[in-house]
Amino acid sequence: MVRHHMGLVKRHAKQRSGVRNAVLWKYMAILFAVVFLMVFYLWEQYQVISFDSTIHTLRGEIQEVDDENSRLFVQVVSLSNGQEITARARHDLKMTFPERERVLLIERSPADWTKMHIDLGADQALGFAPEDFSE
């Protein structure tokens, strides 16, 4: 009978051990799932912060490009004005208008090349005249 009793005790211990192992595996699976979800959540938050930083940087670059575009637009408008071009040529580049006698227009005629003096009165349409350059 002692033997039979020992067998029952061993069998009962094995059953309890199997139940413990099943419960242990269940808790391990739950713990693994919780850790996985936490790691995924942290990675997702890192990505959000990273994208937010990138968006902030790109908005700054867009603002810089818009400012440069506005500055260049003003410069284009400024340089489209004949009087502004004349003033910059005189002051920045130290250019002077040539004397009348030194300006030649070379046209190709069907027979040969001829020289002609330019009619400086046509320059009035450009917004400047040779008198503007006289010292």
C-alpha cells in the first residue's frame, strides 16, 4: 500500500508540475506580449518625434527659400528698370557712355560692309540718354 500511495503522490506531483508549467508559460507569453507592445510603443513615439523634427527643419528651409525668392523678385524688378541699370552701370561698374563719334553700327549690305553712326536719339526709348553720362 505504501508503494501505491507513493505512486499516487508522484503522479499528483507530476500533474501539479504540469499545471505549474502551463501557468508559467501563460505568464511568460503575457509578459512577452506586454514587453513587445511597450517596445513597439516606444519605437512609434521615437518615429513621431523624429518626423516632427524633420518637419520643423523643412519648414525653416521653406521659409529661407521663400525669403530668397522674394529678394530675387525685388532684384529682378529693380534690374528691369532702364534707369536702375544706368545708375548701376555708372556707379557700381564705373561705366561711361561713349562719345558720339566713337559709336559705330556695322550693317551687312548685300554688296559690302559699311559703317554708320548710330542715331543716339533712339536711346531715349530705353530711359537714358548720353547726356546722363556726361561728367
